[in-house]
Amino acid sequence: MEENPVQPVSKSKRKRLRKKLNKQGPKEDGGEAQADLEFVPVVQVEPPAEPRPCLKPQPDLEKEEESPVKVEEPENTQEIPKTEQIKMDVTKGAEMSREEIKAARQAKKAAKKSKENKKPEQKEEKANVPKEKAQEQAQPKPAVVKEPVQKAPVEKIVEAASTEKAVVQQKSSKELKEERRLKQEAQRAAKAQKAEQAKAPKEKEAPAKPVKSVTENVNKPAKPMLTGLARTIAAMARECARIDCNRDGVHPAFLQLEARMQSRLLEGSTARVVGLMRALRSVINDYKVPENVAITRDLVEHVEKQVAYLRGRRLMSVALDHAIKSLRLNTFAYDVSEQDAKVTVNAAIDAYINKIEQDMQSVALNLAHKVKDGALLAVYSYSCLIMNALKQLFKTGKYFRVVVVGSTTHNGGMTMLSQLSDLGVQCTYLLINQVNFIMPKVQLVLLGAESMLANCSMVGPAGSAQIACVANSQGVPVYACCETSKFSYDSHQGSFFKQNELEPEFLAPQMKNTPYLSQCSLRCDVVPERFISAIITEVTILPCSSVPDVLHSPSSDTVLKSRTA
Amino acid sequence: MRSNEYRVILLAAGSGSRMRDITNNKPKCLLPVGNMPLIWYPLSLLEREGFKEVNVITLDVQHAEVKKAVDKLGLKLDVKFHTIRESDDLGTADALKKVAICGEWKEDVIVMGCDFITDQSLDEMIKLHRTTGAGMSAFFFPSIPESTSVPGPKSKIRTDRDLVVLDKHNRLLMLTSAMDHDENMSVRMRIIKKLGRIDIKSRLTDGHFYILDNRVWNFIISEENSDMSLKGEVLPFIIKQQFSHLNKVVHKESKGELKRLSVDIDDEQETEETHKFFKHFTVDELQNLTDLYNGYNNHPDSSYGRYLDDRLRCFAIIAPSGSSFKVNTLASYCEVNRQVLLAENWERFAKSKPLVRVDPSCGSKTRKIESSLVGANTQIGEGVKIEKCSIGSSCIIEQNVTLSGCIIMDGVTIKEGTVLTDCLISDKANIGTNCNLKSCLVDAKFSVPSITESSSKILSGVLMSTE
């Protein structure tokens, strides 16, 4: 369905692309590809010299997710399938907390040791491989391999696993020893009886994948193997595309909310919070207590089922979590009647909506202190918080002009522009690639935050970091606008984190099936602390470094902010 | 899975007035397409998509026959039948009201015709409906070409085309029949002013597949709705209401402006009905607030907000060409029968069911059968040549018969040496020896005498209107 109403952006974009191509005149395929790439913010092209064999066959993926390995994983690691974690060291390492890094380092050491011990046996096994197979194995060796030697694939996996903290992270060296012993056993068993391999527990099988299955894969048509970032992206994309999330018992209101969020028709965390509240209201109003069940327990479970659905689609953010917790569903008395419970929840929803509105007003008041008369402000994309603040500011009679920065992938900038110009504010509109030359004239950059992280960085719509960086380099102060309800205990440094979402469609759709191209466009950006001069909250204007203090302060409703699982 | 999300109503009481020649003896929903009754296609689509329960509306006189046929299909669906009396001559909207008596529904409702065949995923359609927050979504697909060959006399077939007016986001702005506009069609200035650019499409067929928001559904079944036909009256009315002054989102702060807005009404005569309609659209504060804070705007260039600040929005879901069929004319019936004979098409339309070309019960004599379907217990004689035909069950085809491009229903007897090309033979017809028929339509139970040569005719015992 090409003419689908939901993705107007992509359609017009495609048209634009086509126009541009036509202007340039007919070109060869390669030329066209170049032209496409110009429009693509994040496109990673894999070098064609990559056709290495897949170390693990793709179909195994599903199986492994159910394998006992999963149980050993620490609960709050990413939900990305196990196989993908192996190659994710670069991006994931960034978001490890200090303890995690420490643990990982220890684990690494232990793993190294284990590797050394293992080497002789590995060679033995390699010798056992029939010559033909060994050759096949060597053949698809890529021209540029970072590892000096192409070791037996078995070892390679071990190595990969050792550099990867996710698997080993929380295992003590003792456990590692145990694992090694099991692995050796498994290898022996594998040699002796290949038929029984399948039955061997997955944990052992993963590192001790029998040589034979690897060589089998070599025989398959060489599939380009994604590495590093590309692999992470592919994993995220696959996970996003998965529709396996259990839909049983999910209320239609939540299904609609999910659909609208997923297809980017509901943008901005505040809008999403209100949307969530609306969906919750219909859930609560349609709720019926099953017989012989305590409402306290069942209602919480019922709501949790809905929320789990959103979480499964990577759509839960800090603000949404906070909103759910604010309802305090688990604090009902045991014998509360269904009617009373509904009234209470509805009241809580109203109260929360009121609080959102109040917070917005407070932020507007605080922002007013920072905007001088006649100032030129720059805003990026749409933020209802900033929009409201500017509206209030304009109503008080202050004169200011606004540079609205937009991007090609999101039309938030356009929304901002049309609303501001409706008010009568003097506006300039430009795209993010032109922000450099306007920056020296700007006195203040305002960024609407999706969330503030415990490491003092800000999560904003993709592109925020770029604006902040340019502003910073030219000495323009950057203010993040964020209610304290969006402060989070998480800390990410890269943009590849759990709650971040992928664009629902590719940026270069006509190159969708190109095997060496992985496309990725993330919804959110992480703006590092050093780029942000201050945070404007509903309480006061804070320096970035005080995010943890707010999180820990006893006065704020810390009960609600308890770490998200 | 879907049962808590949508209620489905399948309209199977249609008499097939546009294809009277083959429906006077058989309910339309049981016409064979690829040797399966027509109603099987929507039912299996629903089953595939995880629906548990379907409400089927049938005529009382056909009820038993349809029920028997549906039971035989062995579907996992819980099919609930609702009958309407043929003598009442009810419109579709009235029929829906009959179903609604059975209980109050909180879910959204899908209304579809039993003659709708598609390879599109319902999931996608439903997703579109949800993301746009539409009050009503209708399904359209490109019409089959008019040059499609049809058995029977080559009369000039007047197809009633729909005129579908859309904006660039496929929002449905108008839906009328081209018949109603002989010379000119007027579009209200307000629509053009609001949207800047509209597309009027005349080559789209309405799939009679509608997803209705609960509020719209409540209006349709309510007392206030006095119109009879869904397609002819109710839906155009609903679509028109999009441009009512009452359709504005009323934000808290702008309540005072409501009065100002109501000044520019240009058609007062409808206001009363409009008020009745919007009574079902209660103000949803949270939805308004969500829209207010939302950063997405699909009309960034206009001074209106998202979706032009409308509460009621109707959207068209447009499928690619060849993906769907609406079997309500003889032409489309023949076309769909031709299409499903191709293996890849069969797979598209009947995903779950494997294609059985020739039923094993037909025996194996020397014969030549190419890309055709043959039903159970059909006897085929020696030296028979069959090409691109679908042949029903319990037929008798004697030796040296040549068939190409024919649709042959159940229980037909074709005697020795007959040659049939592009014919449609109804149930239990009898064709004599050494006939040569081309593009003919043979009525049910009719016996064609031996050595008949004829082309482009309707062969039947009674004189019938040829539309």
C-alpha cells in the first residue's frame, strides 16, 4: 500500500528524491545510490569484502532466546537477542555503569585465562577436521580481519564472548571455571556422538559449537555478516519488527496507543503521557473484577499486562513509567469495591493531568527569567513544554524572535513553526544542516527533553545533540527544558539504549534489500552534560550536575522514582 | 486474539442483483470461486487473522442452505447467523440494526460483504485505522478493467462507478456514485479551501469493507439514523459530517470561540441531523489534550492543527491493483475465477488451503488438463481436453469434450464431442453432443440440445432480463 496515509513524510521524501534524481539526469545504479545516500543521516555501508560465514545460523536465534542462558542474564541488561550482544561491545560498553565495567573487566581477565588454558585442545580438535572442511573454512576469510589469525571458529566465539561483557558480566571466575569444564566435556561429547549435540544444554553449546555445524554454514551461499554497529542496528530492527508481543487481553485503547506511537503519530513525551492516561482511563472503565479475585491484585496485573505490551515494543519511557506509578494502583485497600477503585484511579488520572499542566506553567515562569527582551531564541523540533512557555512569554508582552530548526525526518519543527507563527511570534525556519551560520546571532538555545539521565546528560529528539554541539562551540548557552518527573535513574552515553526507538521505515526504501547496507534512524539523541548550560525545571533552574541530587532528594516523590526494572 | 478488539459482521444477504443470470437459483455467497463458495474467502481471511467470532446476516429463505455450506467448510470460527426476511426488503443499515439488537458492543465494528476477496492483511488495515484515529475507514482498490470479457450477449454494460474524493493523506472527503452526477459534480468550496488540493478518483472500487469506530457504529444502529442503505446514504452522510462546524476539536481555552465558529454554517437544513450525529461523539478531554501536546502534524502548511482539528475523520485504505476483488458483477465473477486458477494467485487469496488441481476422486483416464480445477466426484471421459477451467463437483464430462476458459458449476453433464469456450455453465445444466458454444451462459438445469452452435448468448428456459 504505497499511498498510505500514515507516512506522508516518506512519500513526499520519495518524491523529492525522485525529482532530484531526475534533475541530475539518468545515471548508473551506482550514481543513483550515491544520490540517495546524501539524504540519509545514518547509513552504514558494509564493505563488500565481508562475506564471512555466519558463525551462528540465523534460525538458531529464536531457540537461543528460550535457552537457559537467558536465565543467567542480569535482569536489566538489554533485551536484544543474545547473538546480537556478542558484537555489540562498542555501543553497549558505553552505557555500562562503573560497577558493571569493573565486573566486566574482571570477567574478561578470567575469560582470557580460560582461553589460554584451552588453546592446545582447540588445536587438537582443529586437526581432527577433515582437510576439505578446513579449507572451506579458510576460504571465505575476509581480506581485512582485525584478529591476526583466523582461528577455529570455536575459539573465535569464545574470544568474542570474552570481550563481551553482557554474557560474562556477572559471572565470577568460579562460575567461569565451571563453565569451561562443562564446555570441554561438551566438546568431547560432541566428538563422540554428534547426534546428541542438539540435546546438549544451550549454554555449553553456544561457546562449544561443534566445528561441523560451522562448516555446514560455509556451504550455504555466503550471506554478508553484519558486524559492529550494523549488527546492533539489525538486531534492533528485527526486534522492532517482531510482532510476537502477547496481545491477548491487551485493551484496544492500548493497541491504538501503541500503533500511533510506533508510527510516529504521537510525538513528544508529554503527549505520550496524556495519551497513556487516556488509554488507561478506558482500560479502567472497561475493567471488571473476575469473581473470587481481590481487586488489588488483579487490577495491578491487568494494568501491568497493558504496560508490558508497550514495553515489549520499546515504547515505555521514563515519563510513562512515572505516570503509571503515580496512580499508585498497588495501594488500594484489600476490600475496596470495584466502583471505588475506578473512582480513585480516575481521580488520580485527573490529578496527574493537572500536575502536568501546572508543571508546564511553572517551567514557563522559570524560563521567563532567562529570556531578555528582544532576544533571538533557537528551538529544535517540537516540544509542547517550550511551546507553552513561549506562548506564556509572548502573552506577557515580551518581545523575542525564534529560530525554529527542523529536520527532514521529523516534522516537529514545522508544527512548532506553524503554532508560533499563529501566535504572532516572529520566526525563522531552517533545517538542521544550516544551523551553523545562524548560531552566532542566537542568544539562547532551548531544547525540549524527553528525559534527563542520572549521568546528567539529556535525552532529546534526534538532532538535539547536534544543535547543542554547534551552540556550544560558538559559546551560545543551551537550556534544556524538562520536568522533574522525566528525570531518570538510567544513564546512557550513546544513543543505542533500550528505550530508544527505531524509525518505522527505512530512509532509503529503494535500497531496502541491499545486503551491504544497514539503515538506521533513531528517535532520540543523548546530549552530553558538557553541552548543556542549565536545566529549566518546574521547581527551579538547575545546573546539569544536580540531576542525581534531585533524584535522591527526599522531598521529591522518590517513591515514584524507584529504579525502573 | 482479535475477539476483544473488533466485532465482525459479514453481509451475506445480498441477492446479487447485478448478476441475476447466475444468482436466481443460488445465493450469491455460495457461488463457486476456485471451487470454494464465495463466502469462504472472507471467512478464511478472518480465521487467518485470529478472529474468533463472526456475525453473518443472511436472508431467511437462504439461511439453511448457507448454514449447511458454511458448516461444511470446517472453519474454526464461531459463525453466528442472523436472518432477515426477504419480503421486508431491508437496506444494509436496517440489517445492521437487526444484529445490534443482540447486545451492546463496546468494540469497534468491521462490516464486510461476503463477496470480498483480498490478499491484503487485515492487520495492516486495522493498523491504518488505528493510527489515523479514523471514525470510519473504507477499503478501496483499483477497479478491474472494463474490457473484461463476459459470457452472454455483448450488451453495453453500465458499471456504476464510484467517485472517491481524497486528500493527499487518503482522507476520504466524498463518496458518491457517478450515476448521481450525470453532467457535473459539485464540491463544496469549504473542502477545497481547507485542504488546498483534492483528488477525485473514478477508477476505484469500494470493497464494502468498513471499519467503524464504536461511536459511528452507535449512530448507525441508533433511532436517529433513518437511512436504509449503508453505502448509498449512511456513509455519505457520515463522510459529509467531517465538514460540519460541530466536528471541531474544542480545547478548553477556546470554548468561547465556538460561537464564532458556528456563524459560517452554509447548510442549515441539516443541522438537526448533524446535532443528532455528534451526540454520539462525547468530548474526550484527554484526547484533545494529547492532540494539543502532540508534535506530529500532518498539515503543517495550513493554519489548522493535526487532521485539521477534526474529531471525526474518515480514511480510505487503498490496496494495490489486482490484490482484491469485489464479486458483485458477472465481469468480476469471471475475472476472479480466471485469477484464482493461477497457482501464485491461489496462494495469495487462499493462503491456508493448498491448491488441489484435480480431485483424486476423479479417476485417472487419459486426458489433458491444464491449469484447471476439478472438483470431487467428477467423471471425465477419454480424450478430454481442459484448459483454464474451473469445474465443480459431481459433473459428468464425456469423451472428446474440449473445454477452455469455462466456469462449470456442480452437477453439470456435458455430452460427447462438445466444444465450450469461455462459457459459464450453471448448476445441473445438461449440454448435448457435439455442441459448439462460445461465450455463452447456460442457466441452471437447462438442457442444451445436441449440435447447438451459438456464441455470446444466454441459454435458458425462461426469458430473463439481461442487464
